[in-house]
Amino acid sequence: MISNLRLAFSYGLTIFLSAFLLFQVQPIIAKMILPWFGGSASVWTACMLFFQMLLLLGYLYSHWVVRFLSPRHQSYLHMALLAASLLLLPLSPSADWRPVGGEDPTLRILGLLTMTIGLPYVVLSTTDLIQAWFARERPGVLPYRLFALSNFGSLLALAYPVLVEPVLPTRWQSLVWRSGLFVVFAALCAMLAWRGARCGQRDKAAESSIATPFSLRLK
């Protein structure tokens, strides 16, 4: 019973942090680049376009991984992406992306966001994959209750203008996001991925032990 509670807590906390950071990072990074490109509506539109495209990419990745990869390969691939995303931190855009003229900033903004936050954001948007792991590890238990935690994390992140922006400078917001919450999320997600790989190996071994006597009887 205790083990099941710990497992449910690990999945729940991972889902919550994923949703919270997913919505929290958008205003942080957009606010950091506003002084470079100006506060026009086109800057915010380009940022929203980028985040929506990567959110869709994360959903497509989750679907593809669950559909076409074995549990063990799902885990190894996702752990590799988590490790790569940690290498891209901190969330701090390089000054090399500052505009140098009066050209249309859209492509430069999309390139800046891709290099700064692209992979971490895709990793954060893979909550469907985490729910699929939960359903596989806890058969018979509905994973959809995790949506409630995801929605709560999203709503809490939307309180950014009231709870976070007036209290912390933008630089500190980035550092807290980098050094604390995202690292915790990545560690929890990697732990769940490792559990998934071990469960997949146990299931494969169990299938082999059942299939072997049957094949011998056929001979």
C-alpha cells in the first residue's frame, strides 16, 4: 500500500510540475526578450506560435513513442532527451540573438526560442507519455485523475503576474526555474522512465517463461 502511494505521488508530482513549468516558462522567456524586440503584438504572437507548435510536437512525440517503441526503448529515449535538455539550461537567451536592424523579427524570435528553450519545452509537454506509463504500471487504475493535477498546475502558473512577477526579478525567475523546479521534474521523470524500463524487462521475461514450455510441448 505504501509503495503504491509513493508511486502515485511520484507520478502526480511529475505531472503537476510538468504543467506548472509548461505555462510558467512562457511569460518568463517572453518578458526576457521584450526589451530586444519591443513590446509590439507581433513579438507576443511569435512567442505564442512557437509554444503552440512545440506543444503539438510534444503530443506527437508521446503518441509515436507509445505506439511504435517497446517500454524499454521508450524509457531510454526519454531519459536521453531529459539529459540533453538539462545541458541547455539555464533559461537565458544569448545576446547574439539581438536584432541588428529594422528587419522582421519573427524568424529571429523563433530561432532564439528554439535554441534557448526548445527541447526542455518539448520534454515538459510529454504528459501523455507519463500517463501512459502510469496506466501500464497500474493496470485497472484510471490515469485520467492525473488531469486534475495537470489542470491545477496550469492554473497556478497562470497566476504569474500576481504571485511571481512582482516579487522576483526576471533573472532570478529564470535561475529558480533552472536550478530548482526543472531539475526536480527531470529527476522524477527519469526515475519513472527507469521504472518503466525495468517493468518492461520483467514483462518480457515473464512472457518468455510462459512461452518456453508451450513451445517445448509443440516439439
